[in-house]
Amino acid sequence: MSFGMAREAENVEAGYGAAATAVADGHPPGVAGTPHARARIDLAAIRANVSRLCDTAGSAEVMAVVKADAYGHGAVPVARAALAGGATWLGVAGMREALALRTAGVPGRLLAWLLTPGDDWSAAVAAGVELSAGAPWAVRAAVRAAQAVDRPALLHLEAETGLGRGGAAAGDWQTLVDSAASAEAAGYLRVVGVWSHLARADEPGHPSCERQLEIFRDAAGIARRAGLAPDVLHLSNSAATLTLPEAHFDLVRPGLAVYGLSPVPDLAGPSELGLRPAMTLTARLASVKRVPAGQGVSYGHRYRTARETTLGLVPLGYADGVPRHASQAGPVLVAGRQHTVAGTVCMDQFVVDLGDASAAPGDEAVLFGPGDRGEPGVADWARAARTISHEIVTRIGARVPRTYTGGSAPGDH
């Protein structure tokens, strides 16, 4: 299928309702945005990426993971676009994220998995949010919530298969399954899923993946022998969705790939995977000036000009999510060419050495985007900061307004 998408100019910031407006605008009420910068989100790219993932998933359903404010892209508009692209589930980490989507009127099956005893389990059960349980205490919390709201809880049992993070380990799995089966028999809950998470799916062919698959199949078998009949088994993240079809089971949970970014950057880039990056981060130059050779730049003078040159001041810094670790390394497109951050990234700004390029205050600097104009990509910033693409997009701060192109998902207006 073709992933060339028309560049509609329609802005769809409005129309999400009061609770969701803060998400769509990219900053909470009372926090002023910076008019000199923005993160433009292409909803057409989101829809096309999800459609691509649906094709790859085959008979498995697709859960679009929209945790962390949809990886910094805006949870409500992205959730709607993902559903329009073919996703039938949404996934978030925390209960508050799930309840915010429900408050905004976002439909579809919705799972929250990073839960604590202090969360509002009753509100989540009342809102039809599906919840994860990796230990008997979580089953008990779900039962109490179901009793409080007079509605059965919908539970996904999490198995520890090798990640060493959440979920019940092999020695505790039977106890978890038995407690859930007893609560289901009493009518307090229904076990609708069994799930786990792969540790090294971004290293295709790593033997740990096959071992985790084996443990996961065993865990699902134990659940079924206890009389449970979950709707879905799910294990795959973005990397496994794209590279490990035997891990698809009934449902896949792509996150990074929904946003058009490669979960296996050493193997393939977005275009090779049929994906299109959805976020473009830009700013307007705040200052442009000629300086002599030997001019120290920014804190610590880690950079000195080699000759007379032009310096451009980009009004974004680490308070906006530009990684300080990308000092002297982050790539930026200005005046039609890529340049590199000169000196230290500051809280609100950084400098680029433009050489003899013609530039003026107000000219656009593109930190990253899909590459249509030769601008850097998110992966380029990840390499510069020695981190992963997930961190680059999720850390874009509340001062940077989000704007939306590519049309709106059904129900937004």
C-alpha cells in the first residue's frame, strides 16, 4: 500500500472538549506556550502507520499504545486517529491516563497496566477500563472495586516471562491464576487477557525471545486449565509486531511504530518499514549575529568559532525537552542546510554556527521531522544524545504547543 500522504493544512486543535484541550494544545491550563516553537503532529501519518501495523499483524488485533500523552504527541487526538486507522484497542500505563481518555469520550477497549494500591480502581472499573494484575493483591483490589460499583472488573493477568519487571513469576503464577479464577467464579471479575512483555525484541533473532514465547505459552496453558478463557493473549511490542510474527497471538501492542519511528533502528529506518514520522519540531530563530574567530559560545565555552561566522540562537532548551546530552552534537536544519548545536544546550535556548549562511531572526529551525526537506529525524537526535527515539519525543515539554494537520479522526468535531 502507498504511504504518500497529502499535506493538508487543516489545523484541528479545537473540538476535543475542555478536558482534552490541554492535551491537544500540548500544555496544561495555565502554562503558556512558546509562540516561537511548535511540535506539529500529522494525524494522517498516525492513521497510515496504524493501518500498516494492522496489515502486518494479520489476524491479530492492534492496540495502539498512547501512554505518556501518546509519546508526547497528544493522547486524545492520537487515540482517535489510531482508532480511525484500524486499531481496536488503546493502551496506557497509568489509570489516570485511561480515565482522561474516557472523560474525553474516546471509545474502544482500553487497557491500563502500571497500577498501584493507591489508584482509583473503582473509577476505572466503572468507566470500563480494563486492568492488569500481576499479583494477588491486584486481584483483591479489582474485586473491591467491582463490589463498590456493582460491575465486574475486566482483568488481564500479567506473567513474568523474562523481562524481570512486572508480572507474576513462574513460581507465583498458579497462585495468581487461582485467585483470579475464584473471583471470576464469584462474579466479581472476568479475566479477558493474559499478557507479558518481551525484553529484547528490538534485537531480532535473539534467543531470549523464543524462550519468553515458550514461558508465555506455558502460562496461558495454566490459565486455561484453571478454567479461564481470556479473549486475548498478547506479548508483542512494536519491534515484535514488525519482526516476530510468531509472537502476535491475538493482539499486538505497538507504541513507537504508531508514531512512525523505527523500533529497530540498527536494522531499518521508518521508510523501510513503511512508516512515516508524525512529529515535526520547529522553532524561530531569536537572534542572528556575526562574531569573530575565537568567540566562545554558551556556558563553559565548550565551543569556539574557528573563524568569523554567523551564530543563530534557537529558543528551545532542555526545559522544552532538547537533551543537554546533545550539546555539540544535535543536528538542526537552518537556511536549507543541516548544522550542529554549537556549545552547551541551555535551559531555554541553544546556538548553531551557521557559517556564512544567510539567516535572519524569525527564520525557521527544524530540529526533526519526517525528512521531506532534508531535516534530521528523531533517530538522529537519539544518536546525538546517546539515547533512544522514545525519549526524544516523550520529553518534548509543556511549553511547546502541539498543532495538528492531516485531518481529524471521526468524532473530533
